[in-house]
Amino acid sequence: MGIIDKGDKRRGEFLKLVYVYTPARIRERRLASSRGWRAGERLRRESSQIPLRKKRRLAEVIIDNSKSEDHTKEQVDNLLARVLERVATAESRTRRNARRSRAAGSHFCKENGNRR
């Protein structure tokens, strides 16, 4: 079961849902070359999955895989840089909030002289 299939509860575990787009004629050619699939095998397998148009609609990011490998790699590298920046920002915010919490909770209580 994929992460966007009906009933899958894992969707919230991911930062981004990425759809890698390749036109059907290119998918067919690549699968015949790389996996030895005969004509129709790709279509048979895809027909048992959620339609590609729905996957594309649900995706937050679309990678165009219809051109060169370098073109696709550049898009993936850019996406990775954005995701890593988001993670770094979130971690920085978490550390800053933890420091604030410790600072706010480390004063003495006037009533009993204990640290809070």
C-alpha cells in the first residue's frame, strides 16, 4: 500500500509528498530498457494503482523527469536544499524555545526558596 492509498495513516509523517512526472511514452521506453517490460506491462500495473492524475494533484512538489538526468537531479537537489533549510529552521526554533523554557523555569519561588 502506498502513502496516498485509501486508509493509509502515515501521510502526516512526511514533510513533502513528491510526484515525479514522466510522460507515458518515456515511462514505457525506460521500463522496457531497464526492466525488460513488454508493451502493456506498465499500463497493467499502473491501472491497479491510484490514478496518476490524482497522485499529481495530491503532491506538494512535482519533479519533471521528462528531460535529462541532470535536469531531474537539479530539481531534486533544489528540493533537498529547501527541505534541509526547513528542518534546520525547525530545529533552531525548537532549541530557542527550549532555552526560553529553561530560563523561565529556573527562577526561585519567593514563597519557599525552591527553584521552579
